[in-house]
Amino acid sequence: MNQVMTSEPYASARRVFWIVDNGASHRNWAATARRNNAFSNAHMVHPPVHASWLNQVEI
């Protein structure tokens, strides 16, 4: 995340969306706090827990 968010056009973008898996390291309040502290313009997007990545692509 650091390498991408410190380069253009992401560093100066108003909002950047990160699609992340539903692993425990991405789902808790601490992950959100770390991301907010490091990059306030980055937003994590979680796919539905019951759906696979393939299903999301097909939709």
C-alpha cells in the first residue's frame, strides 16, 4: 500500500478504493485505524463474505 499510495496519481487523488479480501487482518477496527492514519484518502472495499471473487467478476 505504501508504494502505491506515495506515487502519482494516487498520492494526490481525492479517493482511492482498495478491494481487499475478507481476512481478519482487513476486517477489524485496527486495520481501519492504520489505514486512516497512513492515508486518509484510501478506502477499503470488502466483497460479500458469501461470494467468491469469480462471482463478483461475473456480476
